[in-house]
Amino acid sequence: MRLTWRRQELLQILREAGKQPLTYRDLEAFGIQQPANLIYELELIGQPVERVYRNRASGTKALVGFRLKADEQTVPSPARRSRSAVIRNR
């Protein structure tokens, strides 16, 4: 499996989000169709996608969202700053 433009776009969005986990709904708002499938495909080709959880009062875990592992995050390119601003202001 190669890195298609859809996967590249998702990777860019995750990079721009930095440590901020993004939900499926967030990814859809950025125009990513079928984000669950794309996350899975990225994992299949070895991209370091991390699932972020929070603990519930009941003791179970709830999925918060997805982000790239810390060593894979990069500074966003100037052309993408407007999307980064949206992520910070959610």
C-alpha cells in the first residue's frame, strides 16, 4: 500500500494538530471522507498513529481521538496555517 493523496492529506492534518487529538468528526470537517478507513490504512503501512483515551468515572476508557506519535509531529507549513488556527480554536 502506498501513500495516496488522501492519506497524505490526513497525515498533514494530523501533523498540524500536533498533540491535539482529532475525532472522526473533526477529520470529516476537514474534508476527510471515511476517516476510520484512512486511519486504519495509515496504520497498515506503518504510520505512527496514536489513539488517545480518557478515563471515565466508571473506570472504562473512552476514545478521545487520534494524533501522530510525538516523534512524528512537525511544524506546519505556512500554506496550511489557516487549518492549524481552526484546530487550535475548536
